[in-house]
Amino acid sequence: MSADITEMILDDHDWFRRQFLRLADLRDHEDKVDEAAEVWEELAIYLEVHASAEEEHFYPSMATRADDSDASATEDAIGDHDDIRAGTEKARKAEVGSEDWWAAIDETDQANNHHMSEEESDDLGPFRRVTSLAFRQELGAKFEQFKVEHAHGKGLSFEQKDPDAYVEAVTS
Ligand SMILES: [Fe+2]
């Protein structure tokens, strides 16, 4: 039996928070830049895999089946994913360990925290009220499968998605 997609999303959120805490430990230690770079690299990739997996298997149902009749919560979430993508993109362009690099990580952390808290309160709860456990488990299996297929970001563009175009595509 597969897990409920809303719980899998929460598990990923917990992992994200822990990785940002690890980065806080490594910051301000010049001898730990390589370790920070490793933690960040894995985190930045997984933020994209997670967002893309949601866009593929959670938000299409959220936009059309849950209590999001005008798809505004979905549109907002995709915009948030783009803000997170903007942060990781800045970090990719900055020199590892530089002030700009850490600033881009902070920006990503803030965008991600904002997004996770909204997603947890505005999306996951309402979604559970209008869907069955069996349906959420079905989505959970697809969510997991997507993450396996795109492990380490394989086949993903890492590019921002237009929230309007996304909503249009999944609701039409
Ligand atoms: Fe999300």
C-alpha cells in the first residue's frame, strides 16, 4: 500500500527544513565550504524534483477536484515554485561559498518556507477534506514513481513555469 501523497509532501518538507539547518551549521566555517556545497547541491536538485512531482501529480487534482474552484491556490503555489527556482538559479550562477551564494541560499530558504507554510495550510488540509484516502494513495504511488524516474533531476528543465499557463493547461 502506497503512502498518502499529502503525507509524502510533508515528509519532503521536513527533509528540506533539516537540510537548511545543516547549512546553517556549516556556514561561517571556511573549512566546511565543500560540505556545504554538497548539501546544497543535493537540496537544490531535490527542491526541483519535489516541485515538479507536485506539478505533475498533486496540483492537477488540486486545481480541478479540491476546494480550489478558481484554481487560485494552485496558481499561487506554482508562482511560489518559480520563486524557489529563481533562488536556486541565482545560487548556481554564484561562486560557491561567496556572499552571493549564501544570499541566494537564504532567498531560496525564505521562498521555500513561505511556500511550505501556505501549502500545508491552504492546500494539503482542504485537499484531504474532499478526497478519499485511496485516491491520495493512488497519487502517492505516482508521486513516488515520478521521483524515482527523475532522481537527481534527470530529465527536468529546472526552468520557471508560467502559473497562468500551468493552470490553463491542467484545467482545460
Ligand atoms: Fe509545493
